[in-house]
Amino acid sequence: MILPKYAYFKGEIVPYSEAKVGVMTHALNYGTAVFGGIRAYWNDEEEQLFLFRPLDHYRRLLQSAKLLCMALNQTPEDLIEITKKLLRTEGYRCDVYVRPLAYKADEVIGVRLHDLTDEITIFSIPFDRYVANDTDAHVTVSSWRRIDDNTIPARGKISGAYVNSALIKTDAMRAGFDEALVLTQDGHLSEGSAENIFMVRDGVLITPPVTENILEGITRRSVIELAKEELGLQVIERPIDRTEVYICDEFFLTGTAAQLTAVTRVDHRPIGDGKMGPITAKLRELFQQAVRGRLKKYRHWNVGVY
Ligand code: PMP
């Protein structure tokens, strides 16, 4: 993978090689960090790089930080300005992925959240697709269960919690699948390893509510709005049973990295007729237009870097 040239580290933009922490750092030992993932899309006609919904992303990052009792000095607006400056310094003219990471920075032994120093770093890399098979993904239902809100809150993007996602993803890929869906402790579908989930049944778009141990996805939020506003679809947030996926008409994953990934098979069973469905295709197209700043109605989602 390509490394960044620069990073925001300890309050300034420095060469990436200078953005280093010691091995005793609390976050590295105990997973006490929270992160975000923001995409910026290059728009050729306007020669502009558009960050997608950075305000929503930074608000969520600060909420995740709050769950870990972090005190960060920056507001979401400050973090957007820092991000724009970082991307301008890199001088990108391509699609990129931005990773803010807030972490317990002390070099100290002792598991806790309080009486520690919080730092934030931000770096970015050029980025294309995350799920290689994004028009035709084959998923399984993971044998792992999703972390529960009373164990580690899934609504926070907490570094340590991503061991759960890593277990899910690796076992799925080693078994030959593109991704896995994961069940809550009481057996409903929560999400993918790093994506929210949607199914279509009889023309209605259905996704689990935020109380099903999911990350409150920004892509999820965007897709719900596009489905209602642009396609006039009914969108229902309710628990989803595992076997509903076997008999639904369409199924897709959403996430900053995964964007809208069409799922066409689950556990070797075709979804619908085994091809990407029409609603998924329309939403993918709308989303692609929106993220590149090509939909006037949604221009408030796009923040220009240059
Ligand atoms: N769920 C999990 C577990 C994730 O890691 C992600 C990726 N951030 C998502 C859902 C999708 O969230 P978003 O659309 O905000 O990227």
C-alpha cells in the first residue's frame, strides 16, 4: 500500500515519517483509540476534491471519543479545516481516503480510560475500491457474533472493537467469501464487518435500527435519504432475521470504503435472480453522483478542498 507523504500529528502537519508513537503507547497496548474513515472524491469537470459529509464524520468521531472519556480540543469544524489543509499539502488530484485517529497517547501501564492524555492524528492515502467484487459480492453469515452495546459499543468506532470485525472478515475471506454478515447476541442481523446492510422485500427498503449493535453509518444515512427523496421508496428500520436474506429480492452493503456493494449470493444461495437488482443499481448511481458533487440538491454534503 502507498504511504501518505504527510500527517497531522501533535498539532501540526509533518512529514509522515515523523508521525510516530512509542511501543508503550496506551492505545497500541489496550486498543484505546477511536477512528474515522472519510472519503474525498475527485471531480474532473470542476478540478475539485470533495470531502463527503466531513461534518457528520467528525461529529461521529467526537461521539466515539466521548464514549472513551476523551477530551479533545478541536471542534468538528476545526477538524475539517485541518483535513482540507492536509489534503492540499498532499496535492491530491484523485480519490482519497482520510483516516482520523484519536488515541490515548500516554506511555504508561494500566488499563483505564481516565487520567490519560488524548491526541489526534490524521493521515490520508489515495483510495479506490474496498470490496473488489462490489457489483456481485458473495457473503456468508459469520459464526462470530457482533459485539454488544454492553460489551463494547458498536456505535463507537473504537479501535479495540475492530478485532471483532477482523475475525469476521478473515474467516469469511479464507472460506472464499467476499464479506460476512454478523448476528447480534439474540440472533438478528446487525451489519457486515465494516458495512451497514440493506435488503429489499416487495419494493420496501429495510435496514436494522441503530439499537441492533450497528455503527451509525454516514453512508446508511445518505442512502436512506436518497431512497426516500429520489426513488420515493418506503424505508423501514426494523430487526432482520437471518433467513429473510435468503428470500429477499435485493441485498446490499453500505460504507465509506465499501460505498454501495451489491450482494448477489448469501451462503451459496442466489439473492433474487442472482444479479444486482434494479433498486440497488439506481441507488449506486445516485450515490456516485452525490459523492462527486454532481447532484445540486445534495451539494451541502460536499466540502471542496481547493
Ligand atoms: N459498520 C462498521 C462496523 C463500519 O466499520 C463501517 C465503516 N465506517 C460502517 C458500518 C459504515 O459506516 P460509514 O457509512 O459511516 O462509513
